[in-house]
Amino acid sequence: MTDHKSSIMPSHDVNGNGAVVQGATSDEGIMPCRRVNGGNGRNERGSGTVLMMTVVMIAAVVAFMCACLLTWFGCVHRARAAADLAALAGAEAYASGGNACAAAKLTAASNNAKMTACKVDSNGVQFIVRVTAQVDAKPAIFLGPRHFGHTSEAGMV
């Protein structure tokens, strides 16, 4: 007569999912075993490489976007500085009797910006020169901004 607890079955569906394992004991638990056909029959060789390549590609895209954002912040700063300097140059030219918009345009161009608007508001004694300057976005990427602009005012109030 054989003892029921110590008998070893040659193959047994331990998990109930159809996977055949070897070395399972009855009623006492499961001995260390290996799955036949790699578990569910799929070959997962190379899946770690694909996973790491995906992680590296995502990291590269995130790094590129961070670099673009930092560069664009610099472009915004350049547009603001060019507009401020152009407005000040225009106000100085207007106060000395010259053409405010011509001086503002020259100053914006010397700061690698393009003047897109210039307006002088004056009531005889007080005046305000309003200048809008624009710089190109670098790098210019698909679906990204093409230009950054800023409007500044200067004058005697």
C-alpha cells in the first residue's frame, strides 16, 4: 500500500491553467519545478532588448523636448530685450526730434529681431513709443512655435 501524501505524480496541472509541470507533490505543496515549453509556449528571447530600446527612445525624445524648451526660453528673452531696446531708442529719437520708428527698426535689426509694429502716441508734451519685436524660434520644429514676439513701451509721461 502506498502512502498518498508521499506519492509523486509524473505530471500535474498545478496552476489550473493547462501548463504541465514536473515534480509536483500531492497535497503537500509544490516542489521547485520548471514549466514545459517555457510556460505559455511563447518565446520571449530579445524582449529585454526591445524594452530597453523603447526606454532609450523615450528618454531621447524627452531630452530633445527639454532642449527645445530651454532654447525657446532664450528666444523669448531675446525678443523681450530687443523690443525694450527698440522702444527706448525710438523714444530717444522722438524726444530729439527724429523718426522714432526708423530708430526702433534699426535697433531691433541690430539685435537680430524684426520690428513688426511701431506706434507713437503724443499729445504735444507727453509721448509713448510702442514697439513690437519678433525673433525666429530656433529650433523650428513641426507643430512648434515659429516666432516669439514682445511689445514694449517707452516715452516721456
